[in-house]
Amino acid sequence: MNTTNDGVRLQKVLADAGVASRRACEELIAAGRVTVDGEKITWFGARVDPQQAVIHVDGKRIPTRAELRYYMLNKPTGVVSTMSDPRGRKTLAAYVGDVPERLFHVGRLDTDTEGLLLLTNDGELANRLMHPRYGVSKTYLAEIHGPIGRDLGKRLKQGVKLADGFAKADEFRVFDQVGKRILVEVTLHEGRKHIVRRLLAEVGHPVQQLARTEFGPVKLGRLRSGTIRALTTKEIGELYAAVEL
Ligand code: URA
């Protein structure tokens, strides 16, 4: 267990991670809501090594390694999902210029897809979020042309055959409709290339515009296009939980 004599006081580690004030963190510890490496810690004065300790509050992992960074970007269309581009197109590097750490993007969005892209230097989390084993869901809003059949959601959820195998949506709903322009929300848990576009084209509704709005437990919300923000401690904890970290 990673409580040590020369570490940092547990309440300070929690407060520095943005859980709550130091005083409130002391109360969380006293109430038995904090575990370090799986062991409940209730005594006053426990010290831990924030680089090593795996800390949970109410079962949610708390990020404690100061060098790890977690961001979301609302990627505009026209931006390639790489850090550099030999063809000189605008890349993600244009948005992470102020962040000193070298960040990796968690998966990709097509150049003409906009929306939520996670960026981090936490390699283990990034790898797990992309690994099919954890089946992290992603939600998209797609504009398609109507009219659509009543059974469209059922067909997508049953699954369709694509050139590289079977694919299906976990959730589907009509989000909005203006005349023949229909905005549908699709949730799926796989990351094959152009998967949403291919899925909807296969059922006769090629995508006109596409945006990712959710990645696992994290939602894009009202983040303006072309802006980046740090994830909250809560969001990071939820991402850890989604991939069993
Ligand atoms: N599916 C697509 O078709 N494109 C994306 O950018 C993401 C998912």
C-alpha cells in the first residue's frame, strides 16, 4: 500500500487534484470515502506518493499525477486529426499550442467531421479508450436527408453488413427535423474508419454533416467550435472508470 512517511498528505493530494478544499477532503477521508490502492484510509495524517498511489473517492479514480493532462477539443471541420500534416492542412497542433506537454489524440475524427476529440498524455488511458475490449461508446449527430422509414432505428440496431464486416448502432433517435433535413443521434461503441458515414449510407441515407457529441461518459456540451478545455476531475474519474482503471 502506497501510504508512506515521506509522501504528501492525502488531503493535500486530493485538494490539488481538484476534489474539494483541503478541509472538505479531510472530511471525505474521515467519512471513509477515500481508498488508496484499494484500502480504505480513515486516519488523519496519512501520506501518499501521488506518482504511485491509486486513489478513489466514492469509487471514482482521482487523477493525481501532476504531469498528466486531459483535454477536450471541439474540432472544427477542415482540421485533420493529426499533429502534423505533410500537405500543410490545419492540424490539431493549432489548438494545443499553449499546452507544454506532448499530447496524443484519442482516436480520430474525419477531416469533415466536427466535435469532441479527447487529448491526453496519459498513454494507458488513451490506449484503453480506443481498445475494442472496453467498448467505450461514442455518440454522433448526423444530418441526413429524409424521409426516413419508421424502421430505420431498428435496422441500424439490428446491424448491417459493411465491406469489412457487420456493424450496428447501440442507440438511435431522431433528434430534430426541418423539412427533409433530419438530424439523427447515433450511439455506437466501435471505432472503425468512417463507421457512422458507412452505416448510414448503407441504409440509404448518406451523411451530409457529422459531429461527435459524446465520448463515453464525457459530453461536448456547449464548448465552442475550435476551443479546447481541460477535463474536470470528475470527467477524468469517469473516463478511468469506463476502462476499468
Ligand atoms: N464515423 C465517421 O464516419 N466519421 C467520423 O469522423 C467518426 C465516426
